Amino acid sequence: MFETSARLLRLLSLLQARRDWTGPELAARLEVTVRTVRNDVDRLRRLGYPVEARPGVDGGYRLGVGGALPPLLLDDDEAVAIAIGMRSAAAGSIAGIEETSLRALTKLQQILPSRLRRRVDAFGSHTLALPPRGPLVDPDALTVIADACRDHERLRFDYQTHSGAAGRRSVEPYRLINDRQRWYLMAWDLDRVDWRTFRVDRMRPRTPTGPRFTPRPLPPDHEITARVARGIGESTWRFRARVIVHAPADHVRSRLPIPVDVEPLSEDRCAFEPGSDHPEMLALYLGLLGADFEIVDSPELVRTLRTISERYQRALAPSSGRRRWSPPTGGAL
């Protein structure tokens, strides 16, 4: 059993780790009675920590907002991970967070033990970050969306599509996905009655959020990220084609820059439907497959491939032509 002061810190740590706890759950974790939990909650409140209590069968405790900032209880690896994360955030794609991240990092480094400070300094002194090239995301919007995902609350927002059309959407938010320097939300679109992926930098959330919803069954995380990756690529494609490749499906998958559904037709033939904003870029990627292929349906791509083929043939013509022999000038040797 923990002593009182240690138990209070442990209770704070538990309240930070999860949004909602029941009294019996906390009592089991702390190895005390439910009455002791109630007394410890009262002690935390007197110290300025806003612990909220909900009565009833489904009641329990949660750490509210406001009041004093609870102390963070971190092990060595957690402290290093947070410090490295703040360094990365200072050069990330979230607008206005750079200076805040550096201030927080300075405070953390002042209290890190020397063994951990050396690990963080090694990371900072031997790494470089490229400046963000994508659009910056409003950190307040990102926080609102993340909270709605966590609390299973409907989200309303104004949205601008890739074509520039503006509209209002109402969704059940589920997952935020970070793809290099862009953020995406995977959500169930209530108006279109289907799963949709939204660019966060094009979203303007409306607060307060909507009512709570019952979460729908979700596939494993790796399937979610693969689905979003496909949606990211396909959502802005202007040109599509069905391509039959004379190579195994695994060979084609290994050569593609993003996950794409590849349909095996036989041991050495497969088909897939790539896309791009420009048929020239699509032709370039197909040339990098390292295998023969056929275009089933895309007149734009066929014309582009014919143009590129003719261009390459003209480029080869001078080097393949034979020069006429002529006698040396300047007299006989």
C-alpha cells in the first residue's frame, strides 16, 4: 500500500492516463478502499486540482480543466521521448507551436538528470529538420478534433474541397492521421452515410461539438492507415487508368510509392488502377515498374505514352546513326 503522499501522486498519474475512472477501479489500482479514494480526491481538490465526480451506477472521477497543473510522473524513456517530440514540433507543420515547444523544452531540460540531458542533446546536435513545405495546421483546431475523437462527440465544420468548393459537414470523428507534414481526419460522414477522409488544414471546426455517439466497429490501425493512404492519393487524381502488368502482384506493390490495390490475374500478371493529376507523371511511374504493361482504359495516357515514345525514338536517332568515313586531312603520315 502506498503512503498518503505517494498515493496522491499515483492517483494524479492515473487520472492523467485515462479520462474516466470508477471508484472501484481506482481503489483496486491503489490497493485501498473506495472510501480512501474519496478522501484522496478531496485532498487533491484542496490542493487546487479540479477532480470531477459523477454520481450514479456509471459514475466515477475525471480530472477537470483549470486549476493547478498536475505534476507529470515520467520514467527515463518517457522524458526523453517528450523532449525529442518538442524538438520535432518546433520544426513541424502545426502553426504557432514552434516558440511554445522551445519554451517547454527549455523548462524540461533544466530538470532532466545529466544522463538524460546528454541523450536529448545528442539528438538535437546531430539532426537537422527541413522546413515544412505543406500547409500549416491550426493547433486549436487539431485539439478540438482530437478531443471529439476521444470523447465520441459529433463534429461540425466548414470544409473547402480540393476544387475550392466550400460547404458544411457533420461527422462522427474517429482517427487523426499524420502523413509526413499533413494531418487528416478519418470520420463517418453523416450526410453521405460513408467513411470519408478530410484534410485538417481545410477544416474550420464549429464549437461546441455535437452530441455523443456510439462508436462504430473499426478495423485494425494498420488497415486504417492503408485506407487513408489510398484515399489521400485517389481523392485528388484527375486521370485514372486500368493497367495490366506482366509481372507478379508483389513485384508491382513493391515498386509503387503509395499503397494501391493490386489484383493478381495469374502468377506473372496482375492489374491495378493508378492515377495522377498529370498523365505524364503517370507514364513516368509506369515506366519505373520494371515490367511490360498494357493500358486498358485511358485515352489520355495512351496519347501521352505515344508522345513520350516518339520523343525517345528521336533522342536515340543521332546516337544510332553511322557517320560517313572520310580520309584524314593534313597529308600522309
